[in-house]
Amino acid sequence: MRPRPPPPPFAALSKQHLLRITRCLPPVWRNAAPAQSPPPQPASPASSLSSLLFSCTKRRARRPGEQAHARAVTLGLAAHPSVLPRLATFHITLGDLPAARAAVEQAAGKARAFPWNLLVWGYAARGMWGDVILAYKKMMALGVVADKFTYPSVLRACGELREIAVGREIEQCIRKCRYGLDMYVWNAVLGMYAKCEELEEARRVFDEMPARDVVSWNTMVSAYSSLGLCDQEFLERVPGANIATWNAAAAGNLKAGNYAMVTRLVSRMRSSHGPGLDFVTVVIGLTACGRDGHLRIGRELHGVAVRLGFDRLEHVENSLITMYLRCRMVGRAYLLFKTSLGRTISTWNSLLAGFASMDQIEEAVLLFREMLPSGVCPNYVTVLTMLSLIARFGYLWHGMGLHCYILKHGFGGSNLLQNSLVEMYTKSRQLADAQRVFDQMQCRDKNAYTSLILGYGVQRVGHVSLKLFHEMIANNIEVDHVTMVAVLSACGHSGLVSQGRQLFTNMVDVFCIAPRVEHFSCMVDLYSREGMVTKAEEVIDKMPCQPTPAMLATLIEACRVHGKIEIGDRAAKRLLAMRTRNPGHYKLIANLYISAKHWPELAKVRSLMSSMELDVIPTHARLESGYDIGPSEHDDYLNHEVCGGLSDDLTDIDSCSGDEVKCNEAFGG
């Protein structure tokens, strides 16, 4: 079959043909106006403001955005559903959270949950958990109904702040609003109880969950691990356990201090039957090895990190440096630091923290001076680490230089740094400088008051310590057991017996603080300094816990000074029964028996020292510090020497003013 030829091309129409076609058209068609596009509708002011705010947020243009905000307020559109979220996002992105909160709150009950959720997320992203809860409470007070996107962040804030009461209220709201079927909300409730260490409540929520995912199981594994209740057998029974599950178990055991269990879990993960490991596992394992001193296992993990290519990750490098420093491998840690490709501020801080943990203040100071011209600017953590280390040892010269650096570079507004400055000056016995820093503080907390109370107490200015204590109470600042130790110690150094006795009584009746061994130690010291050894012995006999060797040593020295040999002998027998390794204690007992000329008892002390392989005590041996006042947020407060003042003039055994021959015979000639 022959193919059909293509059609001929259309010829151009002549004018006659066009005229003939036009005459055939209806008159209505010929008279119709040409078609026109509809006129554009003007955009609404709300949509224009929303678009403008979006552009300002994207480009971080503060002044145009604030002008758009002002325009929205003048037009009455600040609470418009399309404008208010843009306003909140703009201010949150630029870090102006007070302005964002003001914009959302001014909408009062007109706003829906979405702008409030933006505000809550902004606070949560910056770790401002207290503001998260405050924003949620304000939202409820204004009648805004929370949704399933509100609760997870608020529940996390309750967990971080241990606000278990608020968390329970939120759980009831969730059940009433029927958001319980949402897995994300269920996991948030579960995580809140786990953070608050409410294991029974967490297990109840876990059992009531209609479905569970890997996050649910990991939360429970972490909760049980933090209490030391999760081991390898438990993990192998968890359905769908992966690396994250094992890491959660290892991290929980690390938090609980079960370092041996951490190393066993990491070893199991490395085995052929284990889930494998990632850089998080390596960091957890290195941290456990550093805290427990397992250098061999730490080196093995170092090799694993090199083989897997994790050794150049910042977190792994920092963990390796810290591990080697804690294991006293300073050269190895410094070599890792020097060979690090990109030394960030975290790497410098890790090495500084390692030196601080080993009390190597000179090395830390040299490293800090090396850091300044290196181009890496010290941050808040760096300065706080240095200041805490200097305050611990009372190095006034270094502390004053660091104080100048803090003021010059704008770190002075931190309350934690100011507390460390007060502590440093009090330990250096520079109370005028400590008081000056204290007076310049905008917000004085219990740590600053406690440091200053203790500083004045050590200088035997107890009336000033009591004045600060009463001022602290007048300012509604919480009094804790650390503050009570400081003020009782101040009374002891200044001989304020009646005031100290009243404070010890008020500690239980007024402040509801159960006395600890440190408080009983302060009372023994207070009575012993004033020669009231009978009262001191009565405190020791009635205290619910066993006395410490330092408490008995205080009583023994007071009995020697005031001639109360019978009471001192009873205390000496109790101290000898403890078999302490402090030679200063045995010297106190020997001095007591020398002053009383009890030579057989003196010979027994000598025999006991020989059996324990203790050398003869040198002249004027210092006693051990009785106890620590208690930790501040980063370091210990000043050590309180229980026998300070009483043992300043200990009797020299070699220069006893009695029967020198019998004394020499008792000590073996």
C-alpha cells in the first residue's frame, strides 16, 4: 500500500478572503471589546507584614524587623494569626527572648498554642528550663490550650529541674486531653520521671504505654543503669537493642559510678556478638577508664579509636587527653594536645581541667599563658577552671592577675566567677578584697555568703560572720548544711559559745537541717576551745554516728591543755582503737600521757606505733584537716582544721619537763 502524500502547506490568505470571513461573523462578535486580565487585588496588611518579618528573620535585619513590629502594633495586627508567629520567630532568632515573650503575652488569650510553642522552644534551645515552665504556667493562666507540641519541651524542663509536682500535673492534663496516644508525648512523660529518678512512676508509665519504640526502651535502660540495675543480661533481653541502647546503659552506669560495669559493657559491644560501637561508646569508655584509673583498657580504646578513625574527632581527643591525665600520663596527654590538628577551646579546657584535677597549678598557669597568644580566646569555662584552681590553693598573685583579666574581658558579670573570686580572696586572707567583690555583686547567693562567713570566722571575727548570716536570712536566701558548718566554725574560732549553741539548736528547729558529722565536729571544737571538755565529750557520746579521728584528737588536746586527763584518756583509747595512720594523732596522745606522767600508757603507744611501722612523730606535727566544709559548684570550700589554734603549741616530746629518763625509755631511748 502506497503511503499517502503529505498535505500541501497552507497558503497565505488574501485580503479578499479575510474580508469575506469577517462578513460572516455575527455582529455581537464584531462589536465585542478585546479581552482584558482582571485588575490585581491589593495584598492585605497582615500578609505584607508577615512576609516582611519573614525576610527580616532570614537576613537577621534587626531594625527593619523592629519597625515592622511597631507597624503591626499601630495597625492592631500584633495578635493576628499570621503575624504573631512571625514576630515571635524574629525576636527568638535574634536572641531577644524578652521581646518575644512580651509580643506573645500581649496577645493575651487571642493567641493559639503555636506562638507559645515557639517561645517554649526558644527557651528550651538555650537551656533556660525555668523560663520554659514559667511560660507554660502563663500560657495556662491566659486560657491558651496547650497541644501535643507544647508538652515534650515542658516535660523535659521538669526533668532537668526535678520539678516532679509540675510534671505530675502535666501528665494529668495530657490524659484529659487524650494526647496519650501520641508516642512522642508518652516518651516525654517517661523521660521526665526517669530524670527525676522516680523509677516506680517511670515503670508505671512504661507499662501503660499502648506501644513502645526504641526511645522508650532506651529511656528505661538509662534509668535502671543510673541506679546500677542494668547489666549485660538485662540488655540482651531488650527487644531491638541497638548501639544507642547499649550506650544508654553504659552512660547510666557511668553516672552511677559503676566504672567496672562500663568497661564490661564496652568490651561486650566490641565482641563479635555485640552491636558494635561508635564514637559515643569510645568517649564513655575513656571517661570510665580515666575515673577508675584503668590505663590498659584506656590504651586499648585509644587503639580502637585510631582504627575506626575516631581519634581526630574533637570529643574523642578531649576524652583521650583527660583519660591520660587522670591516669598520671602527663607526657602522653601533652603529646596528644600538641599533635592535635585543630586545637579548639574545648581541647585547651580539657588539658587545663586535667592539670586542675592533679592540683598542678603551675603547669595550668603556664598553659593558660600559652593559650592567650595562640589565637584561641579563653571562654567562661576556661576562666572558671583557672580561678577555681587558684582559689583552692590561695595563690594570691595569680588570682589578682586573673581578676584583672576577668574585668578587662567582660567576664565579671557571672555570679559563679564572682563567687570564686570571693572564695579566692578569703582563702588568701584578703578579706577587704573579698568584701569589695561581695559588695559589687548584683545577685548574692548562699555560696558567696558562706565563703565570706567562713573567711571572717577563720580570722576570728565571728561577730561579722553572724551579722552576715542574719543578713542572709533577712534576704530570704536558703540556708543549707554547708552554711551551718561555716557559721558554727566561725563561732568556734571566736569563742561565741552561747551563739553557737543556739545556732546548733535552730538548725533542727528552725531551718529543718539534720545535723551531720561536720556539725557535731564544730560543736566539739567550740566546746574544746573554751575548755568545756565535759560538754565536748557529751556531744561525742550522744551523736548518732561514729566520731571521726579528728574530733577525738581535738578533745584529747583540749584535755591536755586544761588538765582533764581522765576525759582525755577515754578519748585516747577510742582513738587508738581506730588504728589511724596519722602520726599527729599519736603525738597528741603521747603528749597527754607525758603531761600526766602515765608512762605505761606511753609505752603502749610506742609499741602500737612500732607494730604499725609508724615513725616517731617529728616536733610540732600538724594534724590532718578534720573535714571539708563542703563542695561549692566547682571546688571545695576552705578546709577547716578542727584542732587549729589548740595544736599550735604542741608539747615537744623531746623537751618534756618531767622524768626525761622515763620518757626516753618509753620511746626506745
